[in-house]
Amino acid sequence: MNAFVLVVFAKFGVQHGNEFAKAHAVPRHYFGEQKCIHGGVAFGQVELGADAAAFFPAEQDVELISGSATFHLRTLRSEDFPTLPSPSPDTRITIPAEAFVSTVSRVARSASRDETRPVLTGILMSASGQELRMVATDSYRLSVKETTLESPLHGSLEANVPARALQELVRIAQTAEADSLAVSVGQSQVVFELGDTVLSSRLIDGQFPNYRQLLPESVDHELRLSSAELTEVVRRISLLAQKNVPLRLSFAEGTLTVSAQTPDVGEASEAIPVPFRGDRFEIGFNPEFLRDGLESIETEELVLKLISPLRPGLIESPDSGDFVYLIMPIRLNA
């Protein structure tokens, strides 16, 4: 056991005021001093020997000694470090960690990376009763995941949380040994507690789009397909969909042909049997966005819903419909 633990409180990526911070909790008695190390020094996880000791030779200095290793660091005043928000017991909700991680992972790809539209860089997170729902969109595609929990929650919440903060929480949860996490939503902040880690983030200001009105009430074609087969075909043909070239899906009686053609590069096509009936139908999609939607399906089969070449397509989980992925089409040239 090491003689002491060096603790780092870190603030991450400020983006339109939506910064988030992470802290690892340690026993309060590890040593009596608190120092703020200069942010220009990069630290990873370092193990020191059992003889490790910390000294404070001057007010603005800290010295770490372990065997023949010596670290002499200049520090800043700990009073100047921003105060991290504290969890509020009045709004604290406990959610199963596995369900939370799975839900975030299914929708995070659809969150926007465009910093000029900050409201779309978040994931709309809501929870009440036995349902956890998360929604993300970049205006070109939309992901909605509803997860049914084993037992009712004691409370409810709704917040637009930066996708980067939730993805960091997923990374922490995948290495932590915790069955649940706690969420506290304040007026402008959200605090997550997972094991001995606390992660806080500012909430995103602005009205999240009314995603429900984007989901069509009826469709013209509804096809139940093999998830693995269609995903593999799209991956292969996407190799020839370069330079913003769309992936072309051509439906005929009983057949789907996926094709792509990039000038000066090449072309590819592959056909698979599908239960399509009716007049020929052709629609184009962004290959990366289509692949993301297909890879988000975790069941052996999926449901592909289509209306017209200029209307959005839907990829859904069969039967339960607990996951919906809406993708905007690309107009095809003749």
C-alpha cells in the first residue's frame, strides 16, 4: 500500500460554457495539506513506493520523494481552483450503471460536433418511473433509446447534458466496479457519482428540438432484415463511397442492391434478398450515418422503414421499438 495518494482534480474541454470536471475521492486523512498543481504539467497514473512522502518546503511548493525519485513542483493557491458543485440530496436519483452506459452508447454517435449549434451537442436525458430515455441529433440523423429498468426510480429528471461529458462517464463506468450511479440535476449543473468518482458538468442552455414531431406516423415500406447481413454489405460498399458520394439503396421485387460510385476511384454494388414488394424504389444515404445506425442495432434483426426518396428513413429494433434511428436522405442524381 502506498504511503499516500496524489489526487488530481481536472477540468475538461470548455465548449460554449459547457465544461465538465472529474474528481476521484480519497480518504480525508491522507495528508493535511491541499495544493493546486499548475495545469501546464501533464499527469497520468503514477505508482510510488511504500516509502513515498510529500513535503511542503515553501508556501507555493510541493516535493514528492520516493526512493531515488524526486518531484519538485510549483503550485497555485488552492483557493483559486474553481469550486466543484456538490450533489443535491433533494434531486439525487440512483440508476443502474449498466442500463445507463448501454443507453448512452446507443445514441452518442448522433450528437452534433458543430460548436455553432451547442444545443445539438448534448444528449437529452430523461428518467422517470421505470423508463430511462436518451435522445441525440445533429439534424442529419436522430437516435432515440428507451430502456426499461427493473425497478421504479425514486424521482425523475430531464436535462440536456453535453455528449462529451456522458461519453467520459461511460469510459469511467467501464473500468469501475459499481452497479449503480447517482445523478443530481441542478438549475445549471448535473453531478454524477460513480463509485469513488464524481463527474460534474454544466447543462446546455436552449430548447432541445421537439424530436417527436420528426418521427413519421406512417410509412410506405416496412422491411424486416438481417442486421448482420445488411451491416456487412453497407460496410463493404461504403469503401467506394468517397468524396461525399452517397450510398445508393435500390429496391426491386424481392431484392435490395447497395451501390456506390466515386469518379476516378471506382464503383461497387452488392445485392441481397429482401421482402420488398411494389414499384422500384431508390434512395441515397450518407454512408457513415447509415453505418452508424446499423451498428447501433443489437438484435439479430432490424426493421427498415421508408416513405419516399426525399423523406427520412427509419431503422428500428424489431418488436419492442425501444431504439429508433432516423436518417435524412441525400438527393440522388439520375
